[in-house]
Amino acid sequence: MKRSADTGRRRRTPAVVAAAVLAAVPMTGTSTAVAPAEAGAPAAASPVGRWALKVSFEGHTYDSTVQFTPGGTAFIVGGGAGRWSRTGDGRFTFRIAEPMWSEKGDYLGRVSVEQSARLTGDTFTSSGVSRQYDADDVLTRSVQAHDTGTRS
């Protein structure tokens, strides 16, 4: 959403990326503390690296890519950043905020994702809630989302 310079009214501008953004980064869990991967930890025991995601919500599935760094940063390839933290053996959470832009470059709002994940080998599954906020930071949508990540 953006404010029209001429009328001061809100206009609903369809964002091509909004649905993909909402799907690409889901949320659940409340941990914000970062416990990055430990030095020397085997790759299979840590989410550090690049992951191809299948994100599913409301009967639709979307492709996305996420990168987890050793220092606890999480990125959506193409936009959006946040943190990840280890929550147990083979378990972690991640939180990512991704801005939404119109085709003209106007800020439309953001999608906030928080997921709880279980890692098994080179695959993880996660679930959580994705929340979409407009440019005034008002919650406009909230959906349950499920991810399947494959190390890429």
C-alpha cells in the first residue's frame, strides 16, 4: 500500500512479489537470541549454507532461496534479512523481515517471517506464521506456512 501524493488516500497497489514474499518467509517461535553454528560443527548438524525452499501456505507452493551464515544471519536471496538460532539438536529457528516494493520502487510494507525448523541431513522442514504489514506498519495479513529446505 502507498499513499497517493494527490489525494492523501490509500491506494491498494498489487505487488507482484507480495505473495511470494509472504510464502518465502514464514514464522513461529519466540526466540530472538542468536546461537550461531559452532566452529567445526559438521555441516549436516548446522543450517549454515544455502537452501532451496518450497514454501507452502493456503494451498499454494512457492520457490525461494535462503542463506544462513555461521554468525547467525539469515538472508532471503533477492531481499530480506534476519537471524537464525540453534534451539536444540537438529533444531533451529529463523526470523526474517522482507520489504515489499511496487514496480515503481515505492515502499509497500514488509513481510515478517518466523519459523521453527527441524534439520535432518541435507533437508529441513519448518512451520510458522508469516505476517504482512502495510507501509504504515499495520498488520494486514497473517498465514500459517510450511517450508521444506534442501541444501543447494
